[in-house]
Amino acid sequence: MRNESYLTSEKPLAVVASNFNMDGYDLAKQFAERGYDLILAASNPSVVEEAQDFKELGVDAVSFQLDLSTTEGVEQLYSRIIATGRPVEAMVINTGLSANFSNETSLAKKVLKDMALRGHGRILFAGSENQEDTTQVYETIFEEAKGSGVTVTAIKAGKNELYFLKEGYEEPYLLH
């Protein structure tokens, strides 16, 4: 099923599921500047207006105000992704969307399954350094992605530092 009303170009597609604070906006902007069309989803109403910023960068961008802390919100987002008829090349998931991280895991598993069928894609989990569950969600999806061709990465932002979780590292390492 394809929805002709949005995202009909042949550019790569990125999805940013975030609370759409500055971090979500900045990550979406990075994709737009690299020529990715965007699906933006957040509970914050500003996400609807911010899609216009990215259109000015020459990409298609649609946004949905959804409560991604609920199963229904995750299902709505995934349905809208599928409705484009386009493969997701990259997805960013803010790991602070729900209290127990089950919705982040559910969304990642759905998109991972589609990416694995194609043999490529990228999933990035973004959390703060005090969100220990970022590591747990990352490890769950990383294990499922092994051998699929899908890259799974997690970043944990500290006060003025950025930590990456990477295969083979016992602890997050600081990016200088």
C-alpha cells in the first residue's frame, strides 16, 4: 500500500522518532542535509511545524504528532512508514520515549525486520548518560541484527560529552 500524498521521491528515507527537543531536530537536520527524505514523529506539537524547515533543504519531510510512549502511537507510526511504500534506510529512536523502553524496542524490531529482509539499514538509539536502559535496548536489537547487514548504534549524551556503544567494548567510550 502506497500513499501518494507524501514522500514520493526516490531519495533515501530516514525516520526520526524523538521527543523532538533540539537533539531530535539536529539529528533530523543532519539527514536532510545529506539528502534523506524524512518522517518525523514526536508527541511535541512543534514537530508538525518543523517539517517545513527540512523541506527548505530540498527534501520531502512529513511529521506526525504521535504519543510514542504508547503501543498505539508506535503502531500508528509503523503503519505510516509502511504506507509510503518506501524502505527505511536509517532510523533514529530516542530511548526516552517510554518509561520501560518496550515501545522503543517494539518499533526497532519492526523496522529491523524490514531492513534485514533487504540486507542493509541503520538504526541509532539516542539517550542520555543516565538512561542505563539505552544499553539494554541497544544490546537486544544489536543481537537480533547480527549477520543481517543492519548496523545498530547507540549514543548516550552526557553534559558535554558523547558516548558511543560499540561492538567489542565493555563500557561506552567517549568520543573526543
